[in-house]
Amino acid sequence: MHLAGTNNAEAPESTLKRLRIANERLALYLGSLTTQVKQLHDDVDDLPSAGALWARLDTVKTGCLTLGLWHGARIARRIREESALNFDRGRVASELREIIERVDAQKACI
């Protein structure tokens, strides 16, 4: 899955310039975001309510936006909106896996 330079993700070169960081730092940030989303994925079944999910989703969305992962941010926003109506833990977990795949794909482009 190649996302760089599409409407799904900013090209890594652009992210590097915008954030004024080196490749290694961007890889570290993307790795940290992956860890954060994986932890949320693992915690989904233990969350007491959709509300407990929202603050963590906002953090994921902010991380995605900062790192130029626009589709990941859209997924996080969609999860939040849909969980307000129907907190389907299986669907949330599936959507979080998609964010993880997209972050990992972006990291592979560095």
C-alpha cells in the first residue's frame, strides 16, 4: 500500500521539510504512533464506553495530521462519529488496524 503523495498522505519528503526533522526522527514518530494505535486497539474491549475512546482517538487524529497521514485522521474522526451512535467494538478494532497499516506503509516510504 503506497500512500505517499496522494490525498491519503503527504509525501514523506514534504513531512520532513514541514517538521524540519531528519528521516530517523520521522521514522521514530511514526513508530510511536503505531505503538499508540496498537495499544488503543488492544484496549478496545476493556473500554467502558465510547466516551472513553474519544480522547484517545483525538490524540491519534492529531498524530496523524501532524505526520501527514490524512486518511488515518479521517478514519479516527469517522470512528468517533460512528461510535457516538453505535459503539461497535469489532468495527472500531478493524478501523484501528487500518490506521496501523497506513502508518506502517508511510514508514516504509521513508
